[in-house]
Amino acid sequence: MKVEELIEISKVDITTLAVDAIVNAANSSLSGGGGVDGAIHRGAGPGLLQECIGLGGCPTGAAKLTGGHNLPARHVIHTVGPIWRGGGAQEAALLASCYRESLRIAAERGFSTIAFPAISCGVYGFPVDQACAIAVDTVWNFLDSAPFPMKIIFACFNDQVYDELNRALRDRVAAVGLD
């Protein structure tokens, strides 16, 4: 199976997906917040916050696993994206690490379906075009060497993210075709 066949880009509410895991663009305290983080906590119910409290937070670029609680997804992988500070504070490397660490957890657990939001593209201010290119490249590189097929869904919250992810995927497919 070709890598591009394992990647789906959809305009969908991530909290409605019945997958092995959804990824939460969390804050470092894992205590819920705005955007996708707040939506996931609301959908999962109070048990998610209680489980998160026991994890002791999460540093930027890392990821931690919880149950899905009241969500259709069986698990939630919480990752903390970088706040955009102009590009000179290792933001790109930290964002790539969010995707890699989330995928590492999914692979270790044998998950076959995982859904990502646009990490750091909301209030954290990462430029959407750059964030989407990093997301696609990181996921592509992982899938290209994964020990088993894993379906990746990028759950888009707006047209800009949807369009930029599709552009980044087209660019990646074209670049691979030139090798």
C-alpha cells in the first residue's frame, strides 16, 4: 500500500471519530483549555481530567496516553505543541516531535487508526502552511518505515487547514515521484 493511501484529510470534528486514538493539542498541564483541547475534554467527560491530573503534565514536544472515556475514540494521545515565537526557538523541531511521539505511542500500542488535529495552529499561532508541511512530512516519514499499516486522519477545523494539508500532501507525493 502506498503511503499516500494511508493518509486521509477530512473536514470533521475530531471528537466524533471512532478510531483507536485521537490526538489532543493539549497544554502542558493537560488540564483542558480552549480549541480542540476543550472540545476533547468536554466530549470525554470529567474522567479524562481526572486521568490527566495523574500524569503530572507533559512537556512541549512530548506525548502521553489516556483512555477515551466518553469519546467514540478508545484513547486520547495528548501532545503539547510549541507556541510560535518567530521560528528561532526550535518550533519546527518541537512540532515534528509532537507528531513523532504521538505516532510512537500509537505504534507501541498497536493502534491502526489515529486522528490528528492541526497542532499549534490555533492560539499557539504557528503559521498554518509551515505547520501543515511539518505534519505531512513527519507522518509520511513515519508511515514509510512503520512495521504495519496505520491509517492517519487529519481532522481539519477550517478551510485553511484543509487546503494547506492537501497542498502539503500533493507536494510530498510529487517530490517522492521525482526520486
